[in-house]
Amino acid sequence: MAATSSIVLSHPLFSSSSSYSCSQKHNGVSKPKSLLPPPPLELCCSYLDKPTQRIRPRAFKTHSRPSSQSNRFVFRVTKTQQQVEEEEDNGVSGAVVVGEDSAQFVLSKQKISSWVYFSGILGVVLYVLNVAWIDNSTGFGQLFMHAVSAISDSHEVVMLALILIFALVHSGLASLRDTGEKLIGERAFRVLFAGTSLPLSVSTVVYFINHRYDGVQLWQLQGVSGLHEFLWLSNFISFFFLYPSTFNLLEVAAVDKPKMHLWETGIMRITRHPQMVGQVIWCVAHTVWIGNSVAVAASVGLIAHHLFGVWNGDRRLSIRYGEAFEVVKKRTSVVPFAAILDGRQKLPQNFIKEFIRLPYLSITAITLGVYFAHPLIQAASFRLHW
């Protein structure tokens, strides 16, 4: 009896009485059909090494979804070990993934009303942010900046203090997400999370823009031929790593119920922590170009925060998804391309198509827009006198 691998995908919108098999018999051999379901909500993967061992699927931890067996749709895929090995040898091991397909955007599934709500919420958020924080005549942003600036006359110390405050609030609330969502719900917790993180991030960015050339000059490389173009390209690439949240804009704005996703495709094949990688690239590019102590302080603080996020993010995903995350962790790496180079991640033949999607195209457009809007952003920051 050949060893088999089994993956169970459960969807709470269907009842357990509706169970379907994705496998078909051909000459006595079970062959799986291609799967095109929505991202799996609960997954289980078990391997049989002995013929006498029976499959005992275990649902992974998903706190935000019901565990009742009366409202689950079970989607089972069964493969022989030989088929799994053949897929891996052919470079299509990603045909059936344990995690979710990242950056997937199906236009036919979008609701106009959802994007109208998103636009309305975005407008309200920006208005409230301006009145309650940014506008020096009505907001608390200036008082906050004066309080932090009073810590030291050193711009480097103030820069590090701002990053530390943001990191404590941002990562602290992220760590409390499971508990917070149980207490007040997913949408309310997302509003709390964004409502505290966004003003602090704006303050930190504005301070960096206003004081980035106020430090001690450590080196001067801006006259090196070709350096600006190389660093611009590096910075452009960094944004493809920095903003995986563009995969779920409706969840970011709490139009759709926010979820903790276990992504596995696209940029995740290159690195399991793209935001950390993007932040490192961004910091190195800006520090090399500016070349002073303020830029170094900002880079040290931001990179340290994101390195902590690597550990904390893996910890939270392990708690939420259990064995499913361990499977994804084995297939991916923190260091870019490491899992690909050592054979743990075998790219499918259509790998490039995972990037030809609207979220990545949106990142391209937004990144170019922000670059050309640099003079406007700098002028707006200077007017705040933070």
C-alpha cells in the first residue's frame, strides 16, 4: 500500500453533510483534479508511513471560526507519495498549497458597495486624522511631538524614541489580537489597532523627513556616478516587499471582517517575512544616500522592530494555525531565496503569474506616485514644524 498525503480544507459556510472528493480513479490509481477553491480556512495535512496507520485529520487552530461539525464543508485531496514526489521533481509542488494564495483578486467577486464603503471610510479616516492629530490648531500631534522632543536635544535619540513608541504600540496590539478580537470583535479591534498605529506612524515619518539632514555627516556618496539610479531601483523593489497588506484592502478598512492570513504563494515563496526584507532594503538605500547619524538611527530602530516582528509574527501564526504553519515554515524562509536555493521551495512553472495581479500592479502605480509626489510630501511635512 503506497504512502499517502491528505489535505483537508474546511469552509464554515457549508454543512458537513456536503462532502466532495477531488480525486478520480484512472486505471486503479487515484489522481487529483486541479483545485480552484477560495483560500482554505482550516487545513490539515497528515502523512501515512505505515499501511496500518489510519488518517486522523486534526483541525488547526482558528479562533475566529466556529468549530462545530454541523456547519463545515470538507474538501479532501488524496495523493500517493509517488505523485507528491513526481510533482516536486517537476517543480509544481505548489499545485496544492497549505497556506493561502496571496494577492488573489477576482474582479467578478468584487462588490461595488464594498468599494464605495471603503472609499467613504478612507475619507473619514483621513479627515479625522487631520483634525485630531495633524492639524496643529486642533490636533494632539504637536503636543505629542513636543513631549517626545523634550526627552533629548539629540535628533538621533528622538528618532529612536519615536520608533520605540510606535513599535511598542503596534507590536503590542498585534500580540493582543486574539484576545482583543474575542472581547470586542474583529472589526472593532482593527479600528483600535489602526486608530493608534496610524497617528504614531505619521509622526515618525514626518520627523524623519524634517530632520533627515540634521545629523552628523558620516559619509558623502551622492556624487558617485550611477548610485542614485541603483538606490532608486532598490527602493522601488522594496515596496513590493513592504506592503503585503494591499492583498486585503477591504479587511484593512474593516469593510470585510479582518482575518489573520497564512499566505504561501507569490512573494511568500521568496521570503516568509516580506515586510522585514522590504524595510531593510529601504533603510539601507536611504542610509547610503543620506549618509548621516539620523539616517543610521532611523534604520537601526526600524530594522530592529521588524526583526522582532519576524519572531513575533511566526509565534502568532504558530498559535493560530499550528501544524499548517509548520508546513508553510518548512517550505519557506526568512532570508530571501534561501528556501528556493536549498530545495525546500520548488517554484511552480507558472510562478511569474503569481505576480501579474492587480495588487502588485497597484503597488507599482502607488510607488511611482509617491516618488513623484516627494516634493509635495516634504513641503507638507515642513509646514508642521514637528
